[in-house]
Amino acid sequence: MDKIHIVGTNYSFTHLASRERYGDRFEFISHLHGELVDALLQNKIPKNEASVVPMWNSNSGPIDMDQKNRIAEIFLGRGGEILDLWAKEIFYSLGIKGIKILKGSKIYSVKVASDQCSKFLKEIGVYKTEKFIGEETTTAAADLFIKDASDGDGLLCSKDLLSDKGIKPNKDNLENPFNMTIFSTINSVPISTNGVTPKRYSLGCILTDLNGNELPSEFIDYWHSLFSSLEAEKTSEVLLDIPKILFILRFQDAKALLLLEMPIPNNIDNPWPIPDREPAPEIESLIVSCEQVGKLFKSFIREEKNLLLNKFTVAEEEIIFYGIGETFIWGAPALNIFVHGFDPKLIQECVWLQILHLKSLMDYGIPMEQVAKKLLMGTKNDLRLDSGSYPVTV
């Protein structure tokens, strides 16, 4: 039986996401999040065995904030080839020992639930207090709840895990708005078509020094060079068939890590042009590296668009900016632009860079849907990247 290495055990969010994505005919190998990341970075998991790692959440950022740089190393391809990347909505249900939550009650859950369910936890006076008992996984939290909980204490986890533990759900959907987790599958993807998994989209990761708090001109020039050898502008789906920036993360303080996706043209092995690694002596390049870190059988951009439209009921013509704490997403379904990151200013740079290119294509006469044209003509330069705890429609 094929193996999939996951975080948690049966009915953890990673287990449920993996089963929904690939089916349940696999042997699921349980890990703590940090242990799985370490095992990948240290090359301890066989390359023919898949590892599904929750990477990022729209409310809490990296799944384990203590591992911010190590998660970035996964994006840099240092844990193995990324063969699947997808976003999935995460719903929290509440189980209670006894009849109701009481004053002074404790809430047991996975650590990141503190941010993913912050609105609910604030309402009951548990947010960022000793009454929130955060464990490494929801399954570990459930086991501790069964062992130690007193009457009036609660457990936040998946509805499936509550059912598996024989706990009746008291309330559902206690997560903050737009609560989605981005999962990555490393080294082996447990799905195929006629024995071969088609790889249609390339993931590229660029590491660049920041020019103060801004992206350097070298990256801007490199971004424009991506289009010089592509014929995406000639396709009927230009808004999907050009490179897109998925993530912009600060890395080691003075660097920016950018994860990008684009279709693989003509099945070439590596569609990412390599920047000049040996500039003239009088020129100092701030681009540290540019590598292909994976090939996907499905487009992350397409799937995130479908998630926002169908699961979170965002209108196609809307622009959303969503931020909790230091975690942000800027999304425009009509333009197929979704940028995740920590720093609103860097996100704005990445968004505006893409919008300017789309505007130039529109001005050149490249066919686009009317809703996209209207959005491009009305987009303001400031993009309204103001911080807040709830979605902002521009």
C-alpha cells in the first residue's frame, strides 16, 4: 500500500484534506508538523513516498510560526520537489464536556486555532490566555481533552474528529472568515492518469535581497523578462496563462522570497529563464537565486479562484484584502491574482506589478472578459491595502 506522510492522525485536518484530494486507499503515516518538516529537510523520507504538509493559513500565516524560515525553505525546494499545491477551507466545530461552556472553562485545540478562531475565542474570554490549551495537532488536543477536561471545557477541531472520539458537536463553523489552509505535496503525488501524472504548471522560487523595504529593480527587470519568451498573450485565456506571484515573504530579514506559478509552454523542462549570475564587475545583482522547485498537475491559481467563488461566495468582480494580525491576502478573482504574505507594502508591489502588465496587454488589444477590463480600468494605484480583521471590498 502506498504511503502518505501527514501531520496528525486520523481526522486531523491534514488527514481529511489528503483523503479528499487523493482518496483513502493509502497508509497514512503520522507526524508532528515540525517533525515532518525536519524529516523532509534532512532527506529522511523516501522520494517515492508522498508527504502532505500544511504550509500556510489565511488567518495564522505559517502553520507553525516558530518555523517561519523552515517553511520558507520548503518553498525554496530544499525539502524536495513540490508536486501539488492547493488551498482548502478549514471548518472548526466545538465539542463540550457537559452541557455548556462555563465561566473559566478551558478550550483545547491545535495551537494555530488561536488565530484561526480568534473572534470566537475573544467572545468567550479565552483568546491569548492560559485557558486556551494549544497542542501540536487537533488529534493530540482531542486525546488530552478526553483525559483531562473538566465539565464546561471545550474542544475545537474537525467535526469528523469529534465524531470519531464519540463527542457530540455543540456548534459548527467557529473559524474566522476566509479560513483556508494551503497544503503542499512533496516528492511524490498519489494520483495519476493512465499511470502518468501530467505536470502542466511550473513553480519557481526567487530569492532576492530587498532594496530597503522594496523589491529591487533587478527583480522588476526579471519579471518583465519572463514574458519575452512566452506566447501566453496569444492564448484565449491570457489572464490564466501568464506567470503569477503566489507568495511574497520576508526571509532572513533582509531578503524576499517569491513563489510564482506559470504554465509549462511546449513541455520544456524548465521555463524559468536564469538571471545573469555573473554580472559585470561594476554591477551588483540583488537576485540571489531563481530555481524551479516543482511541477504541478493542477494550477494553484485556478483552484484558489474556485475556492473563493464557490466556498466563500466572493463575487468575481470583487477585490478583497483580508488581514488578521500580520497575515494578509490580496485577491481579485476576475484577474486571477492572489498574493499572500506578511508585509502589505510588499504585497502591494507584487499586485501592482501584475496589474500594470495586464493593463498593458489590455491597451495592446489582447482580448479579455469585460469584468476584467472594468476592474483594470478602475483599479486605484494605492489598491486600498489597509489592515483589518475582516474582508475589505475595494
